[in-house]
Amino acid sequence: MEKYIVDSARTASNTYFTDKVTDEEVKETFEDFAKTGEILDNQKRRLFYGNGDTLEGGEVEDFSISNLNGNIVHAIYGICTEAGEMSEAFLKAAKSGQFDEVNLKEEAGDLMWYLAMLFRELGTDFTEVAFTNLNKLKARFPDKFTQEKAYDRDLDTEREILER
């Protein structure tokens, strides 16, 4: 994984366009995202831990989670709720002027836990997923990240790489 961390920097944008979004827009978006994370966390607790009341509600046409792999659903819920907690950490940092690195590492560990659950169900592991991702990004950005190539993507080639 250390090689992935180093190699992934090659395809990362090194530019930070803070003039393209307002602080107000960022704040509102991350507040909404954090709130959505809280809602998902509440659902996750009911779905997988049996906490809370059973809610009455109607069926939704062409939508049901009943027949889906429960561990994959749990992993996706967990990833989303941990991302919501990352949003909360981001909001706190924007107010205080610095990130709480201990908290960020803790949340990253929680994300990894849910990713491990997902990978077990998919029959894969961190290394395979990481290097498949790098191969996809190397196809997109042969030399290094460029803004043009970030938008002009060959999705068919990328899918081929992902399916190998």
C-alpha cells in the first residue's frame, strides 16, 4: 500500500482553485453532506444493529434493498456515514484553521474497515483494488494529471482495465 500512496500522487491534481467556489457554497454543501451522513447512520443503526423503531412506509416502485447482499449494503452505508463524519471534520477545520489529524486518521481507519467488508464480499483486497485503480489512472493520465484529461476520459478503455 505504501507504493500505492506514492504512485497515486503522480495522477493527483496539484492545483487548488479556491476562487472557483465560495466559502458559503462549500460550507452549505458540507453541512448538507454531514446531515445526510447522520440520516444514513440512523438508517444503518436500524438496519444492521436493530436499534430504534420500525417505521411504517410504502413500497417504492422499482426499488428494493431486500434482495441485495446485506454485507455489501452495510459496507456502502458505512462508507457513506464515515464520509459524512469526514465532512464534519472538514467543517471543524474550516472554522478552526487546522485539521484534527488524530480524528482524520480514526475516520480513515473506519473507512478502511468498511472497505475491507466490501472487498471480502467482492472477493478482492486492498492491493488488487489499489493497483487496478492506478492502472486506470495511468491510462487516463499517461504522464501526469492534466485538467484536459480529467474531462476528456476514455470510459471504454477505463472499463476494460477495471474488468481485467
